[in-house]
Amino acid sequence: MTLGIVVSSNGAVNALEANQAAIGGRWLGASFPVENFQTYTSPFGYRSSPDGTGSSTQFHRGLDMAAPEGSYIRSWWAGKVVEVSDNSSCGTSVVIESGQWEHVYCHMLGFVGQDARGKYITDRAGGMKIYDGQTLPAGTRIGRVGMTGRTTGPHLHWGLKYASQWVDPALVLRAMYAEQNRGQISSR
């Protein structure tokens, strides 16, 4: 089944091609982004401010995935780290570029530092040091679930962009699961 890419008035992509032609491959190489996943706590789309500071709705550009603090976060797809940061409401975060896709990981444990090799994100207790510009395979541990930035509990905020437009990560996970499930059935 193919879903066309539709951009809404707020600039978000409401659907995508489930046949992954945009990635140039199958979802079989993709990795679920958080270990010890418990539940989804906030979907993509309009919502009330979770910390009670706002009376209006805001657009949530990601999917929040609850997991115990310290649970490992994995790179969804192979790609190049294009940003490491720890100075925004996203908290300690990493952005990875995979072709026309960008995947954003927020609220991680650790902090940003710099050495002769460049800017990096580090979580010494978790054994991680990821450099800006580093190329990573899918499934690489890139950090751990924390509570940095603007958050009310430990979770991974996972955002996705395709061709600079926000995508509902739940759509991607559903397509990924269906493809990977078909792959497992056909290999039996």
C-alpha cells in the first residue's frame, strides 16, 4: 500500500510512502529507537502544554516514548550526526541525517563537550561519546533516556523530518513493523 506524502498547513507531513522509496530501501534495516520501552506518552500533533504552563494548544513535533531513566537509545537508521546540543527545551539531543530523513533524539542523559576532534555529546556513565559529523550504523546506541530540557518525566522525544517536513513517527513505526513482520514470515 502506498500513502502519498501530504503536507498540511502547519508544515507537517501527515502521511508518507509506506513502500520507503524515499529511503531507497526497505524498513528491514531500521531499529526501534529506545530499549526498555514502556508506552507512548504523547503523540505527534496538537496538544495542551504537558507542564501546565500554557492554556493554548501547541504542535508536538515528535512521539514521546516512556522508558526507565538510563535506558539506551538507538539510532533508528544509519546516518551522519549533524547536530549535538544541550542548550534547548529538547535538552541533551542528537540529530542524525539519513538521506532526506532527519531523526531527532531529545531529553538524553549527558552533556555536550568539545575536544581537538570536535563537538560531541557524552554520557560517561552510559559509556557513550558521539561526535558531530560521525557516521553511525542503524541500531547504534547513541545515548540514554533522561530528563534534560523541558520534560515532566523520563522519556525519549523522537522527531522525524522527511525533505525538511515533520513526519508522524507513529506512521513510520507502523510501516516498519509491517515490513519487518512480513520479512520474518517470508524467511521461515
